[in-house]
Amino acid sequence: SSLESSKPGPFIHVTFTSVHMDEGNYENPYNFDPWRWEKTGVAVTSSTFTPFGGGQRLCPGLELSRL
């Protein structure tokens, strides 16, 4: 693949839906199954489970989810 760059200023949005809904990562990804990560042993820090984004600008909901 090729890397592309952009000029400063444009907003770039990255969505992780394609990773979370990939049948190569999860069996029946379109079915609601909140325990799928326990069954597969996928850690929350895995590259296949990124519900709160990553890097310096993590979703603030991460801390709320730990309550």
C-alpha cells in the first residue's frame, strides 16, 4: 500500500468499524455478543478491539466505562 499525506488543516476521521466487524477477527461480528472478547481471549489492548480509539486522544468515555 502507499502512504499519502495531507496539508495541515483538513480533518481526518478514522473509523474502526471495519476492524470490529471483520469476520476474520470475530465469528458472527454483526450479532450482539458482549462476551465475544472473553470467548476469544482478545485483550482490550488488542489491535482488533479499539472501542475508545488510541494514542494521545483517547475517548473520555474510557474512564467512565471503568466505573
